[in-house]
Amino acid sequence: MTGQKKTLVACYVEKKYNQGIRTDTDEKQSNNQRTDNQNSQRKEETMKKKIMIVLALVLSACMLTACGSSTCKKCDNEVYKDGLCQEHYYEAHPLEALGDLASGLKDLFG
């Protein structure tokens, strides 16, 4: 019976030892998975930052081009319509000038 007890104890110790080895490798694998997850999260964060920087640059470029110049194409006066000052606009669109004149006279004399 003593020999049988030794083998049972040896089996038990061997089983626990093997479980310990398995848990060590399992822990290493789970640590590797955690570091892989952390690395992928870092990559996603850096990608988000890069996208935000590019988006900010594109928006600022759009704002600069949208503002454009505020002077007439033909002179240095302030823009009235279509990139022209009031004088040059009415020269290019005489019918609209007459319409504006008629509405101004109507408002003046009622």
C-alpha cells in the first residue's frame, strides 16, 4: 500500500506541476494578446490623429480659398457683385442698372 500511495502522490504532484506549466504558458499567451491589443489600439489612435490633422489642413485650405479677394477684378474698389465693383458691374450689366435705378426712383417718389 505504501508504494501505491507514493505513486498516487507522484501522480498528483506531476499533475499539479503540469497545470502550473500550462498556466505559465497561458499567462504568456494572454500577455502577448494584451500587448497585441494595446499595439493595435495605439495604431488606431495614431491613425485617428493623422486623419484629424489632414482634415484640419484641408479645411483651412478651403477657408483660405473661399474667402478670396475683396477687391474688384478691374480696379481696387470693394466688390459689389460677381467680383466687380458697382461701377464695373453696372457697365457689364446695364439692364440691371436700369432696374435698380427704377426701383430707387420708385422708392424716392413713391
